[in-house]
Amino acid sequence: MTFWITQLLNGISFGMLLFLLAAGLSLIYGLMRILNLAHGSYYLLGAYVGLTVVRYTGSFVYAAVAGTAVVTVLGILMERFFLRRFPKQPLPQALLTFGFLFIIADLALWIWGGNPQTLPKPQVFAASIWVGNIVFPSYRLFVIAIGIIVGLGLWWLQEGTRLGAMIRAGVDDEEMARGTGVNVSLLSTAVFGLGAFLAALGGIMGGPFVGVYPGADFEILLLAFVVVIIGGLGSLKGAFFGGLLVGLLDNFGKALFPELALFTIFAPMAIILALRPTGLFGRL
């Protein structure tokens, strides 16, 4: 029983990390129809910037603020000065963001080196705690809590605020939204910045237990795409439940069938797509 509960909690914590990535990816696609292939780079850069700041300041909070701020600004600049030049052109957008992925990966390798590194945990979450009869790292429980808080915050933003109503209007009918006075251009930039922020936050939160290393951007991007494909492109609910599903499948797959770890993720994805091509919560 201890094994199953431990793996369950590990899977949920990893699932919440994937949700942070997939939520930003899904938001950007939902409003702008951009599959941002540089999204994994935001994760990687946020983690590396946070690592640098925490080494100089010793503060995890400062690291989180700096990492998310740098990546958010980068995302806004990419959207305003590069992606804005290719509206509704999937191939140029994909090639452009894929190019940014390689540029950021090479710069990160040059600046921070090729050795795997780990962000130090906040001191308050450095120890393990008892969960029933199980000793479990408190930091992973903190990640689960952050994922739930972010999920509830995004749900409230989308469903309970005027800004969320404008985002939904822009998704449903961009021309009509413009006709009612919504600044869709500014809204798109804000949503892209929010997506970059969430990816960087994922890098900061994942750094202490997943680590940061060259290639992490590709790996996390692949899993984030699996999440949004399973959950449904453009759906926050899909990103949340898809993240949980993929996190649990990945963790139990590696623990029980390490030689079939990828199969346990991609086989369910293929089955879901065969039965429901739009994903679990995508629009038909």
C-alpha cells in the first residue's frame, strides 16, 4: 500500500507540473491558434534564471520572481515583434518558434553548461512529512498545492472576470469581439505573456525535483503536447485533467514497466484520439 500511495502522490505532483506547462500552451493556442514550439524553452530558461538568482540571493521567492519576469518579457517580445508578422500562418509560426527553441537551448548550454543541475528547495519545504504512515517530501505536496491554486485562479479568470469574457469572445469570434470594442491585439499579447509566465513557473517549480539540463526543453514540450492533445486544445479543464492523467501514467509506467514507459503514455493518447479526435474536453 505504501508503494501505491507514494507513486500516486509522485504522479499527481508531476501532473501538476505538466498542467502548468500545458495550461500556457493551451491558452496561447485557444486565443491565437499558435502551437508555440518554443514553450519548452520558456520552461528551461525560467529554471536556469531561477537557479542563478537563488545561488546569489539564497531566496527561492526571488528566483521565482526573476525567472518568471524574464521569460514573460521574452514571450511578449516574441509575440509582438516576430509572431505578429505571421498571423494565422501555422507553418511560419512553427518554424519560427522551433528556431527560437534551438537558439535558447544553445545560449543556455553556453551560459550554464551541460551538466544537470538542481534548484535548491525552499528551506521551509526541505524536509519530508508524514502522510498517514508514509514519509513524503513536503516540497512535492507544495507543488500539488500550487498546481491546484493556479488551476482555480485560471478558472476564475476565464469564467468569472470581464477579462475572461473578452478572452472567450476572442476565441469564439475574433471579428465580432473587435466589433464590440475588445482590443484583441493587446489581449493576444497578454495571453501569450501569461502562457510564458506559466511555463517559467513550471521550470521554477520543477527544478528542485525534476532538475534542469540540456534537452529538458524537448522532453517537457513533448509531454506538454501529449497533455493538450489528450485534454483538448484550447481547454483549461482538459489541460488540468490531461496533466493529471499523463503524470500518473508516466510515473506508474516508469515504476512498473520501465521498458514500456513511453508506451504507457502514447498508447492511451492514441486510443483517446481514435475515439475522440478533439481530446477529452475539446470542442467537437
